[in-house]
Amino acid sequence: MYFCSLIFLKMGLLQEKLSKYRIPQGLMEKGLYPYFREIESHQDTEVIMGGQKVLMFGSNSYMGLTYDQRIIDAAIAATRKYGTGCAGSRFLNGTLDIHVQLEKELAEFVGKEEALVYSTGFSVNEGVVGSLTGRNDYILCDDRDHASIVDGRRLSFSTQYHFKHNDMNDLEHELTLCSPDSLKLIVVDGVFSMEGDLANLPEIVRLKEKYNASIMVDEAHGLGVFGSHGQGVCDHFGVSDQVDVIMGTFSKSLASIGGFVASDKDTINWLRHNSRSYMFSASNTPAATAAALEALHIIKNEPERRQALWNITNYALKCFSEAGFDIGDTASPIIPLYVHDFEKTFEVVGRAFNDGVFINPVVPPACAPQDTLVRFALMATHTKEQIDIAVEKLLKIFKDLDIIK
């Protein structure tokens, strides 16, 4: 009886604590809650929501491939051949020949010896950052690194430093605090997912060489978009050889779900036998693997897609800038429209949706409290006419809310 009473007591305390979290309910009461909105069609520049057409500027499908028939056919064919799942981890019974093929092609694509495919991009950073360094080592992260990097470093026993966003003087200061003979892993996003700006990789490489450090770059939002053939920001800056570890995801340009890490053979061998999120997660489904593989082939063989994305990106950047929006330092298809006000950020998103424009709010902890914004993301398949409509409607909203004078 005492044991049962103790269980109920603990459950009661848990519920009492969690019941105090009312931020979502507060937004709902004001009609400002913007999350979990249901889409009733495939992902494209226009989607159906509530039976109405809405312009989609909240997707990470930079290449616009999520409804490409070739990718759909590849996923269906893989499902027919291998089934719906692998019923185990890659470490045991879950490795298919197409997993190995995708790893070989990804490694070659980003210029590394070998690669590993994970079930999600989040689990890549969680499993790689958390396992590469030890108790006497150091991890150094940018203040605005993705949450998966943050969670990955939290799993490490290493000493952890974070430097001000893209502040190379602050990074160097942190490096001077590290023991010269210890491993020092610098981890950064190639493209920062909310603000759209790029990591200063040339300078980070210089500091790596000066302080005998190592570099890991998250190419989630760079793959397919930057580089001579879409290899990412590392290739864009010409530093792929100097970057030790490159990761990427399939849920953006590669129109699927999953992720990978690429590096030298010894690093991949270590991760294959020590990265817990790789070893103890069910392997990527046949459909998702085949879809990512086909998308990779399309990206490599159709450079006009990347050019179309940059044409529409440059057009949108010009339109927003000339209209008076604060777009920060973005240099990518991710365009932040700064609001600098928590509640107004949700008002912008709600009013835009009512006007047929889907955008995403960015509030803490995804940004600093004073830097709230709405995130406007582009696909290669967007048109100038769609940009014009969105800019016109958003400008009216920003002026109505006194964000733009």
C-alpha cells in the first residue's frame, strides 16, 4: 500500500508542476497560436489548409522536390522490394544494400572518405557531438547552433564553451582557455537555420590551425543550396578538406527524412561502434533511403534547380530590402523578417495566414528575446508573382502593427 501511495504522490507532483505551463493556452485564448496547422495536400509552393489555398513560405524543401514523381516512384519501388521497415538497428539486422550505397554516394558528394546514415538529422548531431570527445576534451559551439547540437554537447563529458554568434574574437578567446594538448571540437551550423546567415568558415579554419582544433559543420540548410554542385557551405568556401566532420539532413533539399555524417575512415569507424543514437535506433526506412538517394541524383544532375532557387532568392531579398524590412545578415534562401516583439510576432503570423501566406514565428528559445522574427523560406519552384503577393501582404501587416513605419 505504501509503495502504491508513493507512486500516486509522485505522479501528482509531476502533474502539478506541468499544469503550470500555460504559454500555449495563453496564445490560444488570444487567437495567436500558430503551431500544428494541418496541411491537406502535398508540400509545394501552394498547399491546401482548411480547404483553402495558402502560399507556402514555411518549408525547408529548398529544391522543391517533395512531390517529384521520380522520388515518389523510387520510394514505392523500395517499399515493394524491402518492405515498410527494417525492424532493427543498423548495428544488428537493419542494414540494407541501399543504406550502404547512399553512404558511399554521400561521402563522395561532400568529399570525405566514408559516411554513416542515421534515422534523423537530429540524431546525427545528438550521437556525433555527444561521442567524439571525452572528459579531458573541449567542445566549442556558436550561440545560435541548432538545438540538436546543443543537446548533443549536453550528452558529452567534455568541458563546453559557447561563443557569441559568428564572433571570431570570442571564439579565439575560448580557444585560449583550452589545454593545448586536449582535443578541441568546434561545432557550427553552416547556414544558421533561423537567421539565414553563414558561419565564417574561412576564419574558423584559420583558428583551427592556429590552436590545433577540429571542426564539425552542420550542413542541414546548406546541402543542395550552396557549393559548386550543391555540396554545401564547406564547398562554397573551399574548405571541405579542412573541415573534419560534415553532417547533413534529408528533410530539407533531399525531400525525405534522415541524416548523415561524413568524415575520414577512422572517425566513421569510431562513430559506427560508439554513437548511441546510431547504434540503438531503428534504421532508416527503405522508402526514406531510396527517396534521399534519388533526390541526391537529381541535385547532382540538375544544377538548374539550384540556379532557380538563387534567382528567386535574390529577387526576394531585393524586394524585402527595398520595402524596408529588417532582414539582418541573411545570405541564403532563409529570410528573417525581424519583428522585435514577442506578441506582435504571433500577430504577424496569424494575420498573414488569414491573408493566405504561411510563415513561421521564431521566438525564444530559438532566438534572443529581443530578436523575435518571422522566418520566410524559399523553394526553387517559387515564382516572382508569389513573392510579390507575399511582400505586398506582409508589408501591409508590418505597417498596420507599426513594425515598419
